[in-house]
Amino acid sequence: WAKAVELIGDPSISLVVLDELNIALRYDYLDLDKVVAALKARREGLHVVVTGRNAKPALVEAADLVTEMGLTKHHFSAGVKAQQGIEF
């Protein structure tokens, strides 16, 4: 999370993607209040994308845009195992 906060504060960056942050929040690996506070305090013009299932209500409330995606097709069903650089 310290690296994410560093990137959020870097004025040369306009987009930060926090991939699977919702999973870290779900298992209480990170303090939800600190995450929400950091996201609310982001500077004008910075876009932060948070991914992962089951977003906490406080995070949804703090967000400007919330999208739910559904699985249509995935290569797991064809027996392809998780691939480095794709699933992890």
C-alpha cells in the first residue's frame, strides 16, 4: 500500500491501477478507512482504477464510477491454468 500511496502522490502520473485491491480489503490486509481517505484526497486529474470482486460499501460510496463485470467466457473452462502476466 505504501507504494500505491507513493504513486498516487506522484504528479507525473495520471492513472494508477490498483489491481485486485478489493481482495486485499476483503481479507483486512489493508485498513479500509486509510484506503478510502487516500482515494478521496487524490489530486484533481488523477484517475485511480480499483479492481476485484465484492468491493466494500465504503469504497463504492467513495468512488466516482462503479462497474460490475460478468464472466462470459474464460479459458479456465478449457483447462488452461493461470498464466503469469495474465492472471497473476
